[in-house]
Amino acid sequence: TEIVAARPTRRSVTIVNHGTTDVFIGIATVTATNGFILSGVEGAAVTLNFTGIIQGIVAAGTQTVGYFEEYD
């Protein structure tokens, strides 16, 4: 699932987990085995300096995440 669309002028994006399910974050080919893990701890967050599309997947079920961007 797309979390954040690509934005060429983005400086950073922070993604926040709103629940207790691990979310695996990566590019369009992200899977539960190759993604960067955003721990299933409510409020866990990661900040990325990346301008491309960011997608997420969970191993089972669903999980809500939020994000905010800094861009020009």
C-alpha cells in the first residue's frame, strides 16, 4: 500500500505507527522479508530523507500509519 507519494522536492518524511502491528516500509517491491521494519509500538516513528514513493505492508491484517513531510 502506498503510504507517501513521490515528491522530488521533499527533504524528509516521518512515518508514525498508530498501533501495535509491525509495518514493513520500502519501495514499490516491499515485502515482509525485505522491508525496513517500523515496530508495532504505538507511536513508533522513522524519519527518512527520501524523495521516492514509500510503500508499506504488514505480515497479516491491517495497520494505520500517519506521516508528515518537509518539502520545498
